[in-house]
Amino acid sequence: MLVVACCAVLALALAVVLVLTEVVADLHRARSAADLAALASVAPALGGAPPDCRIAGRVASLNGARVTTCTVLADGSVLVGVEVPVRSRGPLTANGLLPATVSARARGGVMS
């Protein structure tokens, strides 16, 4: 009986670790999407055009993210916020113990 209980506790611990690993991976995905979206939105500035937040939305979408904020700052840089849905849809997410989405922000600009 003790062996069965120990195996059950070990299986539960392993499941929690796997879910948390997926959430961390989604957080890294959000950070990467934010970085790429911010850099892409300021790319037109290299040719003298103003930054374009529509480009940030397209790049974020290609990376599985959704742009929540895109602000062109006074110095010409762009601050982009993105949101990525957490891929793990287990009981921890359903009960509110883990977030349904993770978010990240990044700033991109052209150095003068």
C-alpha cells in the first residue's frame, strides 16, 4: 500500500513539473515574439519611414502571439506588448492555479 501511495505522489509531482515546464516554455515564446515584433516594427525607420505597429502584429501572429500594446515613443523607439496562450490546458489552468496566458514586453529602436 505504501509503495502505491509513493508511486501516486511521484506521478503527481512529475505531472506538475511537466505543466510548469510548458508554462516556462510559453513565457520564453512570448518574450521571443515580443522581441521580434518590436524589432520588425522599427525596421521601416531604417529607410526613413516611421515605425509601423501593423508589422508588429503580423510578426507576433506568426510566432503564436497577439499584440496587446504597441506604442511609438518620442525617441522613435517602439514598445510592444504581446500575449501568448498557455498550451497546457490541464486542471491547474482550469482552476486558476496557472495563468491562461503569459505576456511579455520588448522595446526596439534604431540607434543613431
